[in-house]
Amino acid sequence: MTVTMKELRDRLKPYNPEYDGIKLTYNYNYGYVPQQDVYDALDALEKKMLLVSMEMDTMNALEKLAFWLLVDSAGLNR
């Protein structure tokens, strides 16, 4: 399957035009991700957050999105 950035930008729009929030879901494989991919992402974020805490780097939008997806998936955002 090929997905273009234009398709993503065209389809990822707020449901309510008066609210800028976009609902994200992950339905591929019933929402399950291989364990090693999750742990690899956590390792990468941990290294990045260390650099951020030392003010040597900043988190980009993709890293922030991944972080909050993982936090919410872990049930820590309640």
C-alpha cells in the first residue's frame, strides 16, 4: 500500500472545524505493535529525553506524538 503525504494532509482534518483537535486511531493488526518495535521506540525516546533534559536538543513534533501515544497506550495519561 502506498500513501502519499498529500493524502494524509487531505484526510487528517479536525472533525469539528471549530476545534483544532484531530482524532488519531491505530487499527492495523487490531492495534497491536510488535513488542520489539515498542521497546526500540522507548529506547530511542529515552536517549532523546536525556539530551532534552540536558538542553542539548529538543523534541520534534513526531517524537512528541510518539511519546504521547506510548504514554496513553501504557494507561499513564488518566
